[in-house]
Amino acid sequence: MEKRTKAIIDKYFADPNMKVVILCVQELSTQNHHHFVYNAINHVLMRSSQARKQTGHILHDLVKQSVISLNNYLRGLVEVLEFAEDLKIRIPKIRQYCGELISPMAQDNSIYSLIKQAAAKLILHNKNGVLAVKLFYASQKEVLYKKTRSILNKLTPQKFQTLVSQMQALPIDSEKKLKGVINLIFEKAISEPSYCVAYANMCRCLSMFKVQSDSKPGEMVNFRAVLLTKCQREFEKDNSSEALFVTKREEIEKAEDDAQKEKLKKELKYEESKAKQRSLGNIRFIGELFKLKILTENIMHDCVFKLLRTKDPDNLECLCQLLTTIGKELDVDKAKPRMDQYFQQMGKIVSEKKIPIKVRFILQDVMDLRTNKWIPRRVDNNPKTIDQIHKEVAQEAQEKALLSQQNQMQQRAQRDGRRGGLLGQIGDTDSWNTVCVNRTPLKSVDRSIDPTTKKLTKLGSCENAGRFSGLGRGNTWGTTSRPPQEKEQPSTLANRAIGVNQSANGGHRVGNYGRSEPEPQPSQVQPAFTELKVLSEKDMERKTKAILDEYFAIQDKMKVILHVQEISTQNHYHFVYNAINHVLKRSSQARTQTGHILHDLVKQSIISLGNYIKGFVEVLEFAENLEKDIPKIWQYYGEMISHMIQADSVSLSFLKQVAAPLIANNKAGVLLAEILQDASHRVGHKKVAGLWTSSGLHWSDFVPKTQVEQFLRDKGLEYTDEGNSAPTTPTTGLSLKIDVKLHELIVEDKADNEVVLDWIENNVDDSTTRSAEFIRALMSAVCLTAITGMKGKERLEPKEISARNDLLQKYVDHQADSELQALYAVQALIAKLEHPQGVLRGMFDTLYDEDIISEDAFFQWEKSEKEPEGKRVCLKQSIQFFTWLREAEEDS
């Protein structure tokens, strides 16, 4: 059996084919199955980590497919563990190695629960059985930590929400596991200060997670309390680490050998540098937690006081890091006397010149920062999303083009000998162009951190931290205090009316014609309840921004609903008005998400349709004046309103009231066209046409009757006209093969997504759209249209796949089977094209980045043996992709 087992395992290592292993094991007698397990483990115990993990997967699959019984698996494992103590001298890491072999079993929850039952019956009386159970528990915990590291290693603004959801789904069911996960997050945060904002926001999302206490039965331990305790201990350790360095210095002085002394000096220097980096990272992380209201203001003042009191250069550097991070939030009217004292002491330290010049300059920089009202000289270099990088590159290119154009005009003027007059004109043009490019007449927005593109921001509202639980009495870290309201900065969001007047010199200026702000109305107390307070317009503006920014960061609609329910119904139309203005000039994603929020609030009757219409009407009253500064303003409004166009939502008849202010200036039809076009991208022409017909609306209500026919042709909206509710694209009967028609629409005709959607909805039933044939046909057509170039010189155009994201998301729908079928389709297409160089890797990158295919599906495809044709070459071409995918999952 030993020889037979070695031969089977070695054959698999040479040619990874699980079917061959299964056939070989099926030829063995069941009485020998536990011998197979025993010999397989012994055979790889002292080999590479990869060999142990592969063997673990082999044994897992054999048990999973009932080739080897669970009892035989456990029996073989226990026989190995009988000699574990004796082998510990020769193999110190034997428990770790056994853990690697068991890991695939512990990762499978369905098998793991059976293992515990079987262990109780078969081997619990045996000390090796107890050891086996402990190994399974340890292995399961290690699997949890491995998944946590994988999530943290991939954390970026672009994938924040997806990864937070994965983190929330982890099986954290004990206090030990919770503390282990928090330790991993904490170590990541302090070792990567540039990502502190992301890690702090993740902690904000997990702050209310609770598990049963291990030490106090019946009590719960929450994520926030454990995290704050960890932060405090690290902070106190920073202050006490100097004693360890003093001992090291004494050891250096006592050393007689010069070589030994030099070695100890290098070790001390390394340890001091490492401790300093940890201190700065911890301080930065604490500051970010405070900005999210996880820590209280009193805790922050306590930290500042302790750091300033020691006058130690390293502590002063940490102080500067802390004040740079949170100084603006701390420097409010209520705390101004304390802040003045801090900065007076800092000024005194600088003037005494008793600390290194580097630290004096850092202190002076922080003092200058406060003098400059906490406006930094340069924006903090936080991680950015791909969209933000593209936007910045486009803006730089636009500015360069403008500058180049101006230089060319100046050179032409010099050549023509008309320097005086022409240069004067160029000067005027330059001034006007600069205003158009750089000004933000609607509103001024702090874009240093943009939550709408998942670049994580500090939330406007959050649960106020109460105390560090479990800390010593009398320590101010544990003091319960209610932090004061954060001082709001004056907002420069667009006034309700913006008019553009011509100035005397031909330039433009933005004038405000808004009505005066009403005074807050006092709430009236009634016997049954207290009526919600009516807020002023400025207060509502601030509150609306805070609600939306919080939603953009954590994507929790329930919080939005709760916040809006706390607002008086008299302020609801203000909420709609401010929400629209807040996102008007931001990203398309922000406008889409805001449209979703407003739709859900109306659908759930939290905001009445009347207040929704009133808020939009107030915005649209002055929309025409903004068109000069925002040329795509009607498209932007359409992105927000289009989410009301749904079968189970309100009737489209409300559009007549919304567009009423625009009828006089002939813009009502333009707005309506943008709304319907955006809606058709999501639900298709057919549904939009049906909703339009059932609403009783007529285009003559929005466009002069004589212009309706031409207007519909120009906008591609003929399908909404009476008697023509079907899309303009001809549909075909089901007799035509689906793959042929999809190829015709997507590859040959390059049809828009809504046209493809219309054809599918008219010709393919729902059950067919979930079939493997349909998913493969759709994915093949989309991927084929992204491949360009002659045979042998093919290249991939990722933007073509990205353009079909909505279409693929709708039908693949993050279903495991559909994702796997999609990958089989990619494999078949690449094999048919004879494996063009680099195309498969590019497709995998795009499908993963666009969140169309999950990493689990990629790993399932890699392991699957169902579609062998072309698989080996595809695996070779995707080695780098899977290596990159696994790097984040490797233990650090």
C-alpha cells in the first residue's frame, strides 16, 4: 500500500488529473483506504508546502465524493498523529505541516461539521483524537485569518464595498477569532499609513459586529470595544518602549568586542526605526478613527497632552502627525482654549531649540498649518480610484491643450507684427478661457476625497464613541463623554438661483437671485408626540450632504432611510433639492446612486411624490442658466430621474409636473428624452414604451406638436409613439438560433445594450436566459467584439467588454454556475482563435476588474476538468493572472 500510494500521489504531481486519482483509489479495497490516507500524509509530510496542500486537496475531494469514507480518513489521520510527539524533535513544525494537510477539510463547512460528529464517536477517547480535533479547530482559524489577509491585501478604493461585504460574511463566531481578525486589520493599518483611511472606514463598517464572550458567558463582545482597547495598548506601549532601548544602550556600553558592539548598534537602530514607524502609523490610524467618530474628542485631547508633555522628539513627531490628521476637527470653538495652550507650548519648545532641528521644522509646519486655517499646502497623497486617475489625466491634457493653443496664438501674433492690439485680445480670451475651465459657479466641492468614486471619506454622521471598554479606572481613555458637534464649515453649494450677467468688460459673473432663507420654525408639542423640528435651508444643506456622503462611503440604504425619517416632512423637498445639487457635477456613479436613493424613499412612502416633484421643480427653475457652465446638465438630470421609470414604481405621469418649468423655454422635451434614454439602457425599449403608453402622456405635452415627429427621430425615441411601442430594431422569432442572433447584434451590428436587451426580452424566455447555452453565446459574442487585428496579430480592446458590463451583469448576475459557463465560453473562444498571445490574460483582467467574474469562479474554472479542449494552453497563458490572484492570499 505504501508503494501504491506513493505512485498515485507522484503521478498526480506530474500530471494533475483528479479523475485518474479517483479511479486508482476506487480499485483499492475499502479496508485499505485508511492505509492510503496514512501513507499519503507521511509521503508528503517533509516535502514542500505546495505538495502538502495538493495532497490535502486530493484527500478532501476523495472524501467529498464519497470515494473514501470520513471514518477511514479520520482513522488514517489518527494513526499519523500517534507518532507526532516522537517526530517533533526531527520535524519541529509538524503541527503546522499537519495543519496544511487538514486545511482543505476545515475550509469545507459541510464536511467540517461531520468531522466533529465522527470525531466524538470514534476517537474522542484517544489523546491523538483530541489532538486531531485541536488541529482541525486551529486549521479552521488559520483559514479564517488567511481569508482576512487576502481581503486586506486587495483593499483599494475601487473594490472597497465588495471587500467589506466579504469581510462581513467571514465566519467570526468567537472572541478569539474576533481579536485575531482585529489584530490583522490593526497591523495592516499601522504598517501602511497611506491606506489608513480605507482601513478606518472598514472598521467603521464592522464596528457593531458582536460575538459571545469566551470569558464571560452570556455577555457580548463587540468589534469597536476590542479595537479601541488594541489602540490604547499600542499607544501606551509606544510611551513605555524607551525603557527597552535604554537597556539595549547599556548592553552596547558593556560590550567589549568592537564587532559585537557594532552589531548591537545596528540592531538598536533597526528596532528604534521600526518602533518609530509603528508609533506614527498608530497615531495616524487613531486620528482617522476619530474623524469617523469611533473615538471621542476627550480621548484625542488626552493623546495630545501625553505626547506634548514628554517633550521627547519621537513623541513630538507623533504629535505633529496626529494634529495634521485631526487638527481641523479638534480646533472648534469649544476646545479653542485648550488648542491655544497646545500651540503656545509647541511655540515655546521650538524657541528653546533643545530638540533636533528636523523636529523643530515639523512643529513649525503644524503651527503654520493652523495659521492657514488647516488648509494644507499640498493634498494628502491618498490612494485613488482608476476613475479619478483617468479624470485627472484628462484634466491635465485639457489644460495642456489650452496652454498650447494660447502659445500658438501669441506666436502667430508676433509673426504678424500685431503684437499690441492682438495680444490685448488674446489676453482677454485667456482670462475668459481660464474662468470657463477652472471656476465652479454652481458650487464649491472639496474633491480631495470623493466618496462617490469610492475614494473613502470621513463620514458626516456616526455613532459617537463612548469609552474604551475594559480599561483601568481613572484613565481618561475610558471616560464616557459626548463629543461636541463638529464645527461645520460654511457651504458654497449653489444658491437656489444662479443668473449669468454680462459685466461691463464683456466677461461673466455669477449673480444670486435666490429668495431669502426662512427662519427655522419652532416645533409644536402635541400630547401624543413631539413634532420633528423644521430645519433652516442651510442646516438642511449640511444634513443632506452628510447623509449622502455617509451612504457613498458605506452603501447602507437603511441608514439613509432612518436619517430621512428623522427629518420633518416640511423639509423633505429641501432634502430632494440639496441631494440633486450636491451630486450634479460629481461622477455618474454618484448621480445614479442618488437617483436610486430618491426612488426608494418615494417608493417606500418616506418622501411623498409631491415633495419629490417640488424639490425637482425648484432645481429645474434655474437649470437653463446653468447650461452654459454644465453643457450636459440635461443628461445629468436624466441619470437621476430615470430610476423612477420602473414597472412597480410610480406612473410616468409625474414627469409632466417635473418638466413644467421647462416647457416655456422648449427644454422639457430635451429633459424627457434624456430620462427615457437612460431608463432604456437599464430596462430596454419595450418596457419603457409600455410604461409611456400606460401613463397617458403625449409628446405634444412637452414638444410643439409640429416638431414631435422630427424630435423623436432625432432622439431615437420613435418606439414611444402611439401604435409603435416596439423597439425600432426588428425582432426575430425563436426559430432563429440564439447564438447566431446575438453574434449578429453584438459583433456585426455593434448594437447598443438596450437594443440587445429588447431582442432578448422579446424572443428569449427567462428560463433560457439562465441556461448555459445562452450565457456562453452572450459571453462569446461580447468577447469576440473586443478582439481586433489580423490573425496572428490579435489584440484585445478591454473598453469593448467594459461597455457591455450592464448587459453581462444582468444575465451572469454573480451566479456561480453562470460565471463558470462564461469562463468556459472564453476558453472555447480562445481555443478557436488558436490562443492569440496576451488576449486571454487581458480578458481575465478585465472581467475581474469589472466585477463580472468573481475570483472564486476563476479558481473553480482552473480546477475544473469538464472542458478539456484547449484548457492546458489556457492555463499556461493565465499562470501570471492566477499567481497575482493568489499572492494576496499567501500568508505574510
